[in-house]
Amino acid sequence: MTMRASSVGRSWSSVLGAAVVVAATLGAVACVPGPPPLTPPSSELTGLANVRVLASFDRSAGQNAESVAPDADGGAIVGMVRARQVVRVGADGGIEVLVAMPAPASRTTPVVETAQVTGVARDADGTVFFLYAAGQGGLTGIWRLVPGSTEPELIVPMPADTFPNALLIDGPGDRFLVTDSTGGRVWEAPRVGGRASVWSADPALAPSRFFGANGLKLHAGAAWVSNYDAGTIVRIPLTQTGASEAGVVRAAGLPGVDDFDFTGRGDEILAAINDTSELVRIGAHGSRRTLLDGRDGLQGTTAVVVRGEMAFITNGALRAGDRPALRIAHLVGG
């Protein structure tokens, strides 16, 4: 496989708490009983049905699934951290390796040392974008693979001391947004490629021991970012120009939270909890329920993406004996 780098410039120029219910009574009544139990709004009632494994991956070959982007045919694009691969999973479960990135000469990737393919994204025309965290050597950044090609192109170089993790295409902003897990930041770059710059370095995104900013989604006029070490999901409002405002923690108590997505029912979230191998539903008003866990086959849950009524869920499965896989499920209720 031949790879080329584009001629871009090389300079690197809430908290989840209990719901507060205010009950108003019409008229005074003697011996009024306590308020009835709170009935969660419909936006908090999403569950899963028809959960099944769409594809199992080869752990011995390093195919530890890290990220997922739904494809047009009901399948998905998946990033594999240790194999340094991007693969396509068809709707029938078939697996095709699209890219296998070369290992850099030195083991200088921040924190994890070894180079890894992390976040993936897919454009409407089928172009695949992916992140490579490779440390020194000029390979770290956003790569592009156009349909029909086997030659990925580095279109947004990023500094060697960053760990680009989640990749998002911001259509209205005509840009990419990327989380930097070791730097605790979100970067932005032109969608056509070019120079990356820091979009937010909010203190709520900082790591404390391993990774800070991790998962990333746009929703309701804001960028939402998970913090792996802090166990939080932070909402960062966007200004009219697309700049960032101060972040606010909207969910907490989720240590090891990796990727997440919104169900389409208000602010309700499905979160992949890597450390405990869970998929957790976080209601818009603070309720929380584990929908899937190790008993359902989750092992090092890394990513969840919702498209319509379908959820795609990946297992990183980095521990010995684990089985990396891509699961799909239907959203029900709500």
C-alpha cells in the first residue's frame, strides 16, 4: 500500500443528580399523602431489542474495535486500535480491510506508546476519514480514503504529542472536530484539510491519570464530550460563529466512559462504559439504567452510535480472553 501526505502546512501554529420534583396541589386537603413516585418522561424509556453480533473480529491480529461509523448499506466502518486498521463490515457481517497503517519507527505515541487507529467517520459520498495516533514520524492526524482507493492521504497533520481519539464531521461548520485525550482538548480543522487548531481546552476535559476528552458528539447547539478519567459528559455550547463557550458537566459518576450517542429522544444518552463493560442509558432528567453488560457479551465497551432506530455497539476487548465484536440492536420505547 502506498500512502502520501498532502501538501498542507507542517507548522502547528447536570452533574447527574436526583431529579427535583416540585409538586403543586390545588386546594388544601387534610392528611395529604406523599407525592406519587415520579413517572419518567417517555424520553427516558428507551430500551434495546433484537441485540445480535453482526461481526466478530480477530483479537490475535489486533482487531480490537475502537470506533464505528454506520455505512450506507446497513453495515459500518470500524477502526481497529492495535491492528492499525480501518475495516468495513457489511450488512451480512462480512469484513473487508480498507486500510492497514504502517507502524512508525519509534514507539512514541503518548501514554499508550504503540501507534493506533482510533476514530472513524464517513461522508455522504462514501469517503472515509480516520484518525491515526502515531507519536513522532509525521503520521499523526486525520487521514482520508476516497471511494475506490487503497491509498489513504494525510489531510490534517496534528502534533506528535497529541492523542487524537474521536473524529466528528461538523457539516454546518465545514470542519472536523477531534478530541485529544492526553491533552484534554478538542481540536478543529477545515473539512478540506489543512492546519488544526485548538477549539476548546476547557478544564473539564483534562485527564487526571490516563485519558481526558474522549467521545464527541454535536447535539442541540453544543459539542458534548466525555471525560474518561473524570467519568463525566461535558456540554460545550457553540457560539453563532462556531466558537466554544464554557463547558458544563451534564452527567457524572461514569468512570471509564468512552464513546456515547443521543437516542433522538431529547437529551437521552447511550454511553459505552469501557472499564465495566456496560452500555448505560442516561435519561434527560438523570435516571440511569444498564441496558447491556458482560452477561450480554460486552467486553471493554468502546463505542456506540445511533442511526434512526438502530444502535451500533463495539467491544474493544483488550483483556486476555475477550472477544472483540460489533453488535447491533433496535431502539424500542420512548
